[in-house]
Amino acid sequence: MTGGRITLAHGSGGRAMGELVRELFLEVFDDPELRRLDDLARLEPAAGGRLGFTTDCHVITPPIFPGGDIGRLAVCGTVNDLAVGGAEPQALSCGFVLEEGLELALLERIVRSMKAAAREAGVRIVAGDTKVVRRGEADRIYITTAGVGWIAAGTALGPERIRPGDRLLVSGPVGDHGAAVLDARGELSMEVGLDSDCRPLASLARALLAACGPGLRAMRDPTRGGLTAVLNEFARHCGCRLEVEEEAVPVREAVRGVCELLGLDPFDLPCEGVLLAVVDPAQAGQALEVLRSHPDGAHAQLIGEAGRAGEPEVVVRTPYGGQRLLDQPLGDPLPRIC
């Protein structure tokens, strides 16, 4: 199904919609639960564990960018939310809002990208829905994904578990996704040659959890709002002062260039393939070794620690011996980024 465009009939529930579902979504995703075309998927629970559940909406522009597209982003974003919460991702549902006039070839490319990302992440796409809106009522395509995963008995992660002295680690360079998407919009009048870091993190999170056990306090993927948002969220929940060494945080030179041009902080740019982990100080070395031994964490760094309790703030120590508070931006400097 590569020719033509989406019409209002594709969202009517009639023959055109049936053909779109059968010839594209069922053909590409090819899951037995999905092929039942029931109103729910039936999955076997994990013995002795708990169910992890999450949902996310994706409204990125442009829908295709260096290193990925909205389909890959939708799968990786939901898989990663499960993984950093300690869940083993199992299955996803996906909802599409399509604008009348969307090229079928573009839709097929995005759907096949979702299938490839799901295979890479080891998850199934088992349910979905499609709606079509009139031309001008959307921006080509929006995707909502929900995901479920099994949390093993005894697994407990959360920023409220962070204690003074715990170490902060990041699995790779920050800001790649935000800079790549900004460049793809053509607003910079420059070609930075940078790809989004969009990737599933389930394998990396699994390795870290297996190595550290209860010593792994919390994990999070710094998407919208970047590292700044996650660090501030962690500080509020644990009630500790989080201290970060600015020079220790890995940032590519191309990302620095984009930020200097636009007056942005690299810490504010979203990532889609990086995790922030907080670990017991006795296990920080082991955790860093595990991250660096994994293909998705080869550039991991120890970037700081949790300081004294009672001061829920984030402080960045600069290379010149000074320090600055890392506050969240009041607004959203990067709309439609994920």
C-alpha cells in the first residue's frame, strides 16, 4: 500500500478503513492478538510480579528526522518509560490520528519503522485504533502508544528512594534528539550532521538492574525538558540537594553549537536514548562499568551526587569553581519535539 493519500473514508469504519487496517496495520505488525480485531488484547500475567502500565502521545514535527521518525519515537518512548520504571516491556497499543491528505507511502514508512523498533525492543504491538480528521485539523499524523510490562517481585525504583551520598550517572551524551529535530526543521540555516539518539533502552536498564539490585535507587529517561526536568523532579521527590559537575555531563560539540546559536542550555534539550540512574555510592563503579560495557551506554559518565537533605534543588558546579542553580524553564522553548 504505497500509492494515494488518506481520505476521510479511511476513518469512517467502512470498507476503506477495513482495507487500511488489513492491508497495512495487520500486515506489518502481524501479531495474533491484533489479528483477532477484538476490543482488547489478552496477555498472560507474570507470576509473583506486578503490572507496569504507561501511555504517551507523540506530536513531533517534522514526522521524519535524522535518526528516526514519529513511529520509532512512539515505540521507543513508551518502551523506555516502562524500562526505567523497572518493568520488562511486553506489549504496546497504538492509536493514530491521521489528517486527510496524508500520503499513504509516508504512513507505511512510519508503520514499518514502528514494527522494526518493536522487534528491536522485544515487544509486541497487540492493539490499535485509527481516526481521520479533516484537512487542516491536525499536522499530518499524531500517534499515541500505551505499553504494559511485568515488574519482578522485589523490584522497587523511585526518586523517593534517593539518599544523601547516592551517585548520579548518565548513559550517554545529552541533547542529541532535540538538536537533531531542530536542525531538521530547517530553522538553523546550518547542517549539524547530528542524528537523534532515539533507541529502546530496555536491554540497558535490564543490565543495570541485574547488576545493582536494590542499590539502584531510580532511573528515568530525560525526554521533554531534558536532564534539567528529571534532576529537578528527583530533587523534589527525595528532598535532597542534587549536585552536578558540568564538565562531567557528556555533550556533543554539534549540540553545543546549536545551543550557543539559539541561546539554549544543552541540559534542557530532550533525549530519546539516554537514561539517568541514581545508585548507592558503593555500587557506582560497578554501575558505570555495566553501562559502558553495553553498546547503548558506551559513553556513560558519573556526573554528580545527592547532597544534604532538606534542600530540594539542583546545583551545577562550573569548570571555573563557581556554581549555578539549574531551574526548569518557565515555558516550553522546544514545542512539538517528541
